[in-house]
Amino acid sequence: MKLRDVTLSMAGTGRRTSNQAAVWADIDGKMQRLNAHSSTSAMSDIFEQHAEALEDYVRPFQAAPNQIGAAFAMAGRVMGLDLFDNPGSFGKLFPKLVRSYALDAIDYSTKEGREEGQSVPDFLKAIVSADYETFKAIGEGNDLRFSNEKICGAALYARDRIVHLTAFALQ
């Protein structure tokens, strides 16, 4: 949601802003569904309260040698994808990515009315066919933003390559 909001804001105003009230409402809904408690509504509190279950997801997964990315699916529905320019970056961030998607998987199991999703090849086709815009990155390089009716994503392009690409299924 936040990636889509920032992408729309950049396209409209050139500024990186999001609907923070919607983000907090989403976190509050996740807290209620997962029976998590926080005096500050911090997402980190949800991760802490579900740490054991999250580690149960992380343990079976190890980055393969030379692996630079992964697609994440729940109940056969691709939810997102992350690609990096080198295996070191991917390997370092892979456990964090698994934890993030694992929390979504735990939350997903509490929701009613699951939707059919895209296969990995269809998800990749949606990325390749998406319209994109280029913006100056905050640091080095360019911030590529892309979306269509199926996906929303972003990539950092620097030093003649894509350093990181992330894409999420639109619900």
C-alpha cells in the first residue's frame, strides 16, 4: 500500500509522500487480526509477539549459492518478488524478507475470501509489461517506479544495473 501511495505521489507531485493514516489503519487491522498489542501501534511489536512463529518460517529457508532473488506466494498466489544485483545483498536480506512475508502469511490465514492469484511467470510478465517512470533517487542513481492493474513495484538503478527490484501484487 505504501509503495503504491509513494509511486502515485511521485508521479503527481514529484515528492515521496504516502497516506500515513491508511498505513496506520492497516497496521491496526493486522494487530487486531493477529491479537497483538502495542501502546504505540509499532509494527515491530507485532514481529516481536510472533517471533517464534516467524522463526519457524525462516528456519527451513536458506539462500542458495548465487541466488539473487525470490518470489513469495501464499496459497498459490504470488504476493511479491525481490531481486538484487548480487548474492551477498540477497543473502543478507533474505531472512528479513522471509519474516515479512511470513507475518503476512500468518495474517493471510486469518482473512476470509481469499483470491486466486498469478503464477510466477504471469507475475514476471506483469512486471515487464508495466508502464514505468524514472525519478532521481534519494541517493545515487534513479528510482524506477512501475505499475499496472496487477502489480506495483520499484527498482533502484545505479552504476549501469538494477541494484534492487521489488514488486507486489495488487489486491
